Amino acid sequence: MNRETKRETAAAPLSVTGMTVAYQKKAVVENVSFTLPEGRLVALIGPNGAGKSTLLKAVLGLVPSISGSVAIYGDTYKKMRSRVGYVPQRESVDWDFPTDALDVVMMGRYGHLGWIKRPGRKEKELAMNTLEKVGMADFARRQISQLSGGQQQRVFLARALAQEADLYVMDEPFAGVDAATEKAIIALLGELKRAGKTVLVVHHDLSTVEEYFDHVLLLNKKLIAAGSVETTFTPQLLHETYGGKLAIVSSGGREALVGE
Amino acid sequence: MMDFWIILTAVLVASACSILGCFLILRRMALVGDAISHAVLPGIAIAFLMSGTRDSMWMLLGATAFGLLTVFLIQTLQTSGLQSDASIGIVFTALFAVGVLLISLNAQHIDLDLDCVLFGEIAYVPWDTWTLGGTEMGPRAVWMLGITLTVILLLIGLFYKQFKICAFDPAMAAACGIPVLLFHYLLMGLVSMTAVSSFESVGAILVVGMLIIPAATAYLLTNRLGVMIGLSVAVGIVSAVGGYLVSYLLDASIAGCIVSMAGILFILTLIFSPSHGLIVKFARKREAAGVL
């Protein structure tokens, strides 16, 4: 509605200040502060156990943080919830649940429906559209356990699209997917970027960071660095992030990075 | 007329349990249902001691409070680092023991038969009637179960989408602003209410059977949650009516026959289900092998 004025006030899609999260007194995320620029594709990278997923969950209020604050478009997450779309890790749900792809995508609308209203024709249409966008329209009525891992991931992406958000937060969407799905996700990210959306993605594959993303956050419990891919995705900073677990393979004058 | 009341009671128990059971097994909380159905015992006993009557309202409140306490304690133990199965085992047996102790210590004050609490005696249901202003309103258990079932239908009907997304993807639900914890305790409260309304008829132990078996049977027959709930209720009702008839023929425990009937229906489904059945799975394997 007044999205234009929002942009003028230049409130960043996501601004995190001094975030610390601990599980049973052991800090998993330590004093992390960053601000995401609008309309960019941002990769959150770091070694296993660096607290990437935890940081995302803390931002969304899914795990309690010890300290720190989160601002989404300049306001609290509670108020801005409808502008955030979330794609959890695929393994976080039970795919044997008795439901089909279309039904899962419609869940993306539940937050907008309020307490009592049930999803109706409008929600169904929107859900079909988003399934189309990820190339899954033919599988709308398929039971979700009968989908491949990549197809399940695309259903999750369609569900986030159905949330019609401005900021998307995705937890490892590329993990264990087939080539067709990887292509579909990249196309989708490009489309979101063109529409001026901001996307924060937990990413594992260092070899594709430069190709897929504009911006990186390097995390290893603490935030090592944040910035554009050109200035921040450097061997030196990556070494600092991954410690000894990183091998740099040089071939043909070009350095390839292999995490862990 | 006696038969009518007994069958109606059994059908009400079966319906209430079958609906809730679907959500319990989908959330992998079948054992929490088991725990609640036992742990409501001290609630029943304390309500008895405090009110001095078999007033159902008190029992309902006391038992629901203990049901929620059980869930809370299980979660507290889990977050403090104990395995979930061990937490469940500790909490419900300890609370159940307290209930047994309370009843046996106050046997002269409590008009409550321990055997009846554990195994239920649905045959006595028609005699325990509720009188309002001098008018006999029918069996107390039927009223209690009727109210419980109405509350379940109302809440699950109104908040179906919340219960569904909380069962499938609680993280997503929370991110959408749905109060996951509230719906968790609401479901647990309903299970507690059902457990205490059912204990007179099927007993604290067999109520678990009615919570889990019809829902598990329905799970093997469909890929849609709405259909699963409907089928679960159907299986529950068939078990209730069929079990009663069998108990009449065999002159055996009614509750025992009802749950055995549910067990037989489950086994038949496990073998013959057109989508998940063993025969179909075997045939598919043969077919796949044949193709290769």
C-alpha cells in the first residue's frame, strides 16, 4: 500500500544488532550485527556448526536470543511478519503427513487469513500460480511423500512465494536437490531480485556463491565479514571463516574454493 | 434402554478419541496421549477429596489441570536434557502412582473403585445418572462425553487450519504468527478432558487404545487429513458398536472387546489397505521386479 514511502525512509529489509544465541549456556551465535541491502540476493555462509540456521531462526523469533534486536523494514518482526517469507530446511517436516502439494502451498496463506477464515478459492488460485512458477503445477494433487527431494524443496519455495513477502529467508534450499530443481531455484531467485525483493539464503556450496549471489555474510559463530561478493568473498576472509577446514584449489589461473 | 446408553457412551468415547488421535499420531505424540490418560488419575482423586462428590465438573477440571501439568513436566524434563521417552516414562508413572496412593489411602472417603478407574466398567454407566432439579437427565457419563465431544468439534472445526499447520510444520506456523504453544496446550487439554470423561467407560488404560488405534488405521487408508479424521471416527464407531455386540455374545468385558475390535480392524487394514497395505506393497515389489 505505501511501499513507496517505506522505500524512501530507506529502512533496510533486515537489520540485526548484537544478536547472541545460546543453547544450554553454550553460545552458538555471538554478537552478530548486519544490515541487508534492499533488492539483493544474499548468501549466508560458514562451516557446519557456525550457527547459520540458528541465526535465521533467531531472526524469525523461532529460537530465543539472549541479547540483540531485529528490525524488519524498520519495525519489529511481529509487526512486519506478513512481509517475510520463510523456507525451512526440508528435513524439518514429516513428508509422510497426509496432505498434497497444493495444500502445503496454501499453508503459506494461513498467516494472512487471521484466526477463523479458511483458505478458499482465492488462496487456491494463488497457490496454483506459485506452483506453476516453480514448475510443479502438474504435481499439485500429488501426495507429498511421493515427490522427490527436489520437488519437495520446490513445494516449499512455492509456499514461501504464496506468502507474497518482500523479504525471503531460506534455510539451505539447495541442499541435496537435483539439477532441475537447482535451475528452478536460481530462476526464481532472479525473478525475486527483479521484483525488488530481498532474499537471504543459507548456502553451502562455495563454488556457486559468485554465480548466484550479490552479497555475502560470512559467519562462524561471530560475523567475520559482510559485504558485496567482490569485496567480501575473498580467499583471506574465507580462510578466516572456515579456519583450517578450507582448501583452495588452483587450476587454470583460477582459484576454486572447497569448503570442508 | 440399557443397551442404548452403553452403546451411545461407547460411540461418544470412540468419536472423541478418534478425532484427537489423528493429531496425536501425526505429531508423533501417541505416547503423550498414553501419559495423559494415566496422569489424570491424581486429578480425579484430588477433585474427589476436595469436593467430596462424584461431581463431574470438579473431576473434569482437576483432571485437565493434571493433564496439562503432565505435558508441562515432560517438556521441562526434555529441555533440561533428558530423552523424550524417559521423560514421558518418569512423569506419567510417578503421577499415576500418586493417584493410586491417594485413592488407596482414602478408600473409605472415596467411592471410587480402582479396578473401575483402570479398566472401566461401561456396563455401570446407565445407573450413574445425573439429576437436575428432580428430573433424571440420563447417565452422567453420556453428558460429560457429549460436552467433551462438542468442545472438540467446536475447537477443531474453528481452528482446523491452525491445528493442521502446527502438526505439519510448527516452525512455519510460528513464523506466520500462529501461537503454536497455545494450540499445543489446547490439544493436550482436549486429550485430558477426553481421558477423564472416558475413564469410567473404557478406563484409563484402554482409552489409549481408542486414541491411537482408529487414527493409525485411518492413516493407512488415505492421504488427506480431513478424510483421515472422518475414517478414524468411522473405525472408532464400528469398533464401539461391534465390540459391544461381541462382548454380549461372549459375555466378556465390554471395553476389552471394543479395543480388541479396533485392533482387529487395524490388522485387517494393515494387510488389505489399497494404498499402504502389505498385499499391495508386496504386489508392487513383484511388479517392479518383473519389469526389471
